[in-house]
Amino acid sequence: MLRTISRVGHQQRTNMNHRILVTGSSGLLGTALTSALSIRGSEVVPFDLRALGDAWGDIQDRNGIQDALAGVDGIIHLAAVSRVIWGERDPELCWATNVGGLRNVLDAAQKSTHKPWLIFASSREVYGQPDRLPANEHCPLRPVNIYGRSKLEGEAQVREARRAGLRACTIRLSNVFGSTEDYNDRVVPAFARAAAMGQDLRVDGLNHTFDFTHIDDVTRGIVALTELLLADEPAPLPIHFVSGRPTTLGELASLAVRFAQSNSRVRLADPRDFDVARFFGNPARAKAQLGWQPRVRLEDGVARLVNAFSEASQRVDLPEVEL
């Protein structure tokens, strides 16, 4: 049971200047999180293969990780081969990055004299295809693809680090969306972009069902967890940040077309054999331990994204995306 944190003490603690290393800082979530933490007064140390200058870093580089960890109070580990399809295309790179890279981060954290805490970003893919829905954090972990298996092994490493005394915790994310800067072929931005431009939407599995969670909600959840750890609270057990709402790919496509008011057609395709068919989760643990619950409705998030793509297309001719 987490002890109660007084509002005054908590505010004083979290308003202090802290150094937080964010690996994968240039990604969808890393970018949003870096901004949110900076606004709250933390000094963010960015670390990403796609970054430039001092922010560049490779989690497979042990020495680079150790140097980046100098003087940090906490680590938010987002860096990964972050797509199921990428893991299928290059399983060796997926395992080396998601498992070996995390091992480097954990080793450096455990050796650090500063004793930083760590948040590890896992995925709903570790559940595989749950027998019962909505899934909670106690559901059996039975991933069905290399990406999910790499995240499951990462969670095992985090548990070992906890037993060795590191204040480390795992979060599980589910179909995070909400930015035009996201990868174009991820399903929500792909649908929103295609609809905004009047292009066809290809749906790989009309009735495949997922839990889509807006980037603003996920960012709030991680910030809440960060503030808990900065207040010297114990690291909680795994928490997933989910909307709790099941949505089929067919429904998602219809939303995008409706908000775009376009003539886009939905083209059906066979589902991929390495994808989970149905998942949605129960957000109760996040509410109980962090006071977190989703605020952005799927309809609002998709509408914003469609509008953003529409506005972008008026400024510049966007290339057609193959779905």
C-alpha cells in the first residue's frame, strides 16, 4: 500500500530541480514527455539515436549510457525497437535493442552512486491474446510475437533489478496516438491522414479490436508516476495506461472518414498473422495508485488528428501513404 503524500510536501519536492534521463526522447512519447517534464521544472537529459548533438545516444553503447546517467535522479526508458512489424522483420535487432539495451541501462543505474529510479515502458503486447477482457495487470503474460517477447524479457529484468534494490517499475502502453509527427503507417495516423486527403483506408482485420490511448493521457500518467518516485515513494507494481474502451479497426476507420467529411473508401485486407486480434484493458490500478484516468475521448483525439492533417495538407502537398 502506498503511503499518502501531503499536497504541500509533494509540491515542494517535485518543484525542485531534478535531472531525468529520457531514452527515446525524440519519439512520439519522448517528445511529449520531455516537454511536460521541462514545464514542471525538471532538467531533462535527452538520449536518442535520432537526436543531434549532445542528445544523441545509443542504448547499446554501455559507455554512452554510463556517461548520460551522471547525476540523474531518474530514468524514463522509452528507447526500443517499438513496432511489432519491425520486430518481425529484424528479430535480432529487436532483441539486441529491447533486451540488451535495457540491460545496459539497468546495469548502469545499479552501479550509479546517485541511485536513480527507473520507469520502463513495456507494452500491452506482453498479454498476447487475453482469455478475458477487459484485461488487468494480473492477466497471464503470453506474447505472440517477437516484440512482445522482448518486452516480457525486459519486464523480467526490471523485476530482478527491483529485487536487487533498484526503485524500478514497469508501465504497459496500448496504441498510443495523437500527433501528426507519429509514424505514418501506424494505424491511427494512417487512417486520419488518408481520410484527410481523401485516400482509401486499408483495414487489416475489420473486427480486430484495440484500446487506443491518447498521447496527452499517457503523458499525464507517466508524469504522475514520475512525481511519485521523486517524492521518494516505493515503485509500484506494473501499471497499464489504457482507455478501457474497445474499438474495432472498422469503427476507427469510420470515425476518421466521418470527421474528415471525405469520400475515402475502406478497403478490407486479411489481418497479419503476428498481430493480437482483441485487446482492451481495465485502468483501475492506475486510478487507485496514481489518481489517473483517461480524459481524451477517442472521437476527440481522432477529430484533432484529422484536422491537423487537413491543415498540414493545405500548407504543403503531402505524399500519398501506402496503407
